[in-house]
Amino acid sequence: MMSVTQLCYRSRIHWPALRYSLDEEVERSLSRIWRINSMAGVTGALILTDNHIFQLLEGPWPSVKRTFECVLEDRRHSDLTVLSNEQQDYRLFHNCWMHYCDLREDAQGHHPKLFASLLSHPERTCSEEVMELLLLLSMNMHESDLTSRLALM
């Protein structure tokens, strides 16, 4: 079994560097991310809150490193903090070039209480909480994917 690197970081959105609305920036970025990640073999997830981004990058170390170096050069990020950088035996998002989760739309509390600390104090959320949240997202994603496939049968 080949191990994969999982690198997770948090950054604050640097508003002056945005050229478009946040929604348009995200849409443009995701299109680019999906294209680049599919060629690099990088999967993961991007979580957006009101002022912060949490992202998990997973794949072969050289590809994850190159992707993260691009993030470090992106002026739209500030106060970037690596929450974890570990080798794992499996990918959480093995079939998704970049899963996107917009927590700004959680006004009605649709997400589990696990999201509460991420939403109220993103700068104080620890790596264990973020990784637990990512695990939950990946399980929900795979569960809905399986449900969709079963519905097609």
C-alpha cells in the first residue's frame, strides 16, 4: 500500500487581493483547481467560512508540495497556518479533485455541531477538529455517492 501526504491548512481571506466577488473568485479557483489537481493526482477538500479557508491537500508528496507552494504565493491568502502535514495509508477524498463546502450558507444550522467552533472561532480551531470535520465530510460525500449509484440501479 502506498502512503499519501495529507496537508491541511487554514488561511484568512485577504480581501484587498480579490479581483471579483468572493463567490466568483471561488468558482474561478475551483475550475482551475480541478483541472490542475486532476493532472497532478491531488485530491482534497476546501471549506469556506465568512473570513477563512480550510483546505486539505492529499496525494504524492511532490504534487502536494507543488500545490501548497502555489497557495503560499497566492496573495488572496493571509495568516496561513499549517494545521497538519502527515503521511496516511488512504485518501479521505480519493475520488474528488477538490470537494467544496461553503459554511457561509449554514445560517439555518444544517451542519452538525462539529462545525460550530469552525464557524464561531476559525482561528482557534485545532487540527484534530478540522480533520474530524474533513472525515465527516468525506463519509457524507461517499454515502451520498453510494446512494446516487444505488438509485441508478
